[in-house]
Amino acid sequence: MAATTELHPKYQLGEGKLSIQHMKRKGATAMPRPHSHSAIELYYLLDGERVYFVDGRVVTVRKGELILIAEGEVHSTASSEVAEFERILIHYDQDVLPPSLRPLDLLAGERRFRVFALTLRERAEAERILRRMLEECSQAKPYYDACCQSLLAELVVLLGRCERAPSADVPRDSLHHKVSEIASYLGEHYRESLTLEETAKRFFVSSSYLSRIFHRLTGFGFREYILHLRVREAQRLLAGTRMRMNEIAPAVGFEYLSHFNKAFKKATGLTPMQYRKQAKTGAIRPDGPAEG
């Protein structure tokens, strides 16, 4: 992936609780690894297409659309057949919004992401707000930080008034649909002893083809994604229940406790017990690199 340069500055605002960046790229690009952020991600596509893998689904975001991703949600992005793209990316914490807007849930408690298929009028308004934020940051006049937070609030109100468009975030490509089906199947059966060969046979593709397309569109290897699902469920159980380690391990698909401990620490950098202690104190916050 091409490195971000001075031509694409990432502006930090609100004491680090808000950032915005404008970027235009040519040629195929992809995030090197699936990742997450400790803030809400708001990605508006000015031009081109991008393919997201988020919440177990492959989703194509097109020109004039906006994708919102919940904090802590692991995702990756790559080029579609339309390699060139231009986007504006925002990360923000809810508490940079006015108190009256903080209870507003733009995801409405459903999936961990939402694609907004904006009308032409809504696109024009969203682009006006976003470009004004970038202009304020580049000029850095007095009170520009407060102005950008106010503009973000205006954008959130705009999105809150958008009508639902359920079809906007469904796979629009047969290959994307196939990978989404496979990811959904793994999400339902990750506690079982799954193999690449058996899964490929179930979906009527070769194992080499499944391995290749799954990695290209999700950023995960086949076994790596199963491990990710198991560790994610273990994190939920460690943080939200009093289950013992020898109960959690088989509950998420590990036959041996020693394997669970080793895999969990490799994935998170913490032992399960350390994770539980830090989760109880609120010390753990996922984060990741800037989005492509």
C-alpha cells in the first residue's frame, strides 16, 4: 500500500478525539491487515469504488456513498475493478458531539456497520460539510477546532435524517456474495473442526480458489479467520461472564486449554486472565492504522 504523504495530511482535532483526512489514489491498493479503531469510522467516497470486509460481509462502497463502522469492529478494504478512488475519512468519539446528539445511534443497534446511499441533495450537503472541515483544518484560523466539531455535528444530523436504504449494504457482485456466504457459514460453525477442503466442497469451489478469493476480499487467511472468530467470542465471554477458562476454551472451539491460551495470547498480546482483568477496568481499547 502506498504511504500517506504530506499531500494527504491527517488532521487531529478535539484533543485527539476527531481526525479527518482527504486522499486520492490511483492503482490497486489494500490495507495490509484487517484492523479496528477505538473510534467510529466515517468513510465518504467522492469517486471510484472500494470493497470492504466488515461484520462478516463483503460490501462494495461506490461513489457518493458513505460507510459508517462501529468502534472496535475489525475490517479491511481493497480495490474493486475500479482501481482509482478518492475519499474523505473521519474517525471520531461520540463525546466530541453535543450532548443532545450523543444518544443518536446511526447504526440503530443493528449490524456493526451501515452504508448510506445518499440522494443527490444529501451528497451535495455531505460534501459541502466535509470540504468545509478540510478547509478549516488547512487554514487553521482561530477556533477552527470548535468549528470542525460543529460541522461534524451537522453531518451526523444529516445522516440521522437519511431514510433507510436496506439494499445499499448487500453484496452487489456474485463473487462478493459467495465470500459473504462463506464468511457467514464460518461465523455459524467456527466452534466446530472446520477444514478448507470440506468448506470448499460445501460451496462447490476448489480449496485453492477458496483460499485465494477469501484472502483477497477479506484480508484473512481461511484458518486465520476462524481463529479470529474464536478469539473474538472468547473476548466477549471473558469480559462479560464469569465462565472459567476451561469452560471458555471448548465453548469457542478449542479442544485443549493450552492451545486456547497460546492462540489467545498470540492474537491479543495478553493471556486470557490478563485480558479479563483489563476488560473489567476498561483499560482495553482496540485501535489500528489509517484506512485506505
